[in-house]
Amino acid sequence: QSALTQPPSASGSPGQSVTISCTGTSSDVGVYNYVSWYQQHPGKAPKVMIYEVSKRPSGVPDRFSGSKSGNTASLTVSGLQAEDEADYYCSSYAGSKNLVFGTGTKVTVL
Amino acid sequence: EVQLVQSGAEVKKPGESLKISCKGSGYIFTSYWIGWVRQMPGKGLEWMGIIYPGDSDTRYSPSFQGQVTISADKSVNTAYLQWRSLKASDTAMYYCARTSGSGIHHPFDIWGQGTMVTVSS
């Protein structure tokens, strides 16, 4: 299966919001509500920020939110903070015990 | 504390074999899937495959099928990723990660620290 498509970069000033899209197909994002979002800081392992499209794990700030429409999922970071500067990856269950990651988006806090 | 601890960095020559490990602790190892994720230098995350240590049910990404072997030894709470013949293009950081539940669709909530594999002549 092909990687989910994300914009290479996104940016915003502190306090602003940024939204990242994640486009898949009717075989993954479009049919399963098992989309997750991961944050990865340089040199660190990824950390799950959103799962099942819009659920937040314990400890993740409510500034992070997720949604989905059709074959496209989105991650919104509201009230941007310097520590939110990182790479973000979406992932989706793709059926038949397969998973797929997105291409990744580098978020810059201006 | 729930954690996954991976084996250390490796430097290998093309054509050599390699097996890296991922040891789980602080939870019931046989009740959660363990996945492997590749990250080539400066690139994104790629899902390689996943194993359920409880019964060794294993799935591979089509991109990695036949290129690597994923296994697990539940007697020592350890999952493995191995290559029979490494290529320079296998140079990457490899992460293992545990699903948050017993279903494969659950997110990866616990990650290992990563194992850097360098393949160079």
C-alpha cells in the first residue's frame, strides 16, 4: 500500500493554530476510524498524540485535536507553543492486519 | 514501568546477516502486538511489520515482505527483526513499538529507543 499523503511543512506563530492533513484512500483512512497521529522531536522516538481519529491519550494537551472527512484526516494544534515544533506523522489501519504511515509534516513555530 | 528496550547500534558490511532485539517489560508481553518501524536518515516513518507474541501471528508490509523476518520469543519477552543479507539501503534507525491494546488497530503507545543500523563497506 502507498504512504498516506501529508504536506511536507506547516507553520504558525505562537498562539496560532495549524492544521495538518493526511490523505489516504477508501481502503484505509476512508473506511476505518483507526487513524493515529504521532509527534517526533529530533533524535527521539515518536509519541502518540491522537488515536481513533479524535481521541487523546492521557497527558496529551487538549490543544491537540483530530478529525476526519472522507479519505482525509486532520490534526489541529491550537495555541501553538515552541515545544510543538516537531515532525508529525499520521497512520491508519489498512485492513488485513496492515498499517500505513503518512509521509510526515514538519511543523515550525515561527 | 512499561518499556521496550532495544539492542545497541550495529555497523555491518553488505551481505552480512543481522538480528536486532526489542525486550518488553512491565506488562504481559504476550497480550500486545509489537511492530517494527524503519526511519531512514532524514526520512519518514515506514511500517515494516508486526507480530503478536502470544501466538506468533505475523504480518509484513508488502514493501518489506521477503526482505526481513520478524519473530518473537515469549520465554524472554523479546521480539526480533532480522536480515539474511544486508544492503547499504538498509541503513536506518529501526524502532519497535507496542500497540496499546490487543488489537492490531490500536495505536503504538510504547516505543523502544531505536536501534541504528549502518551498512557500509
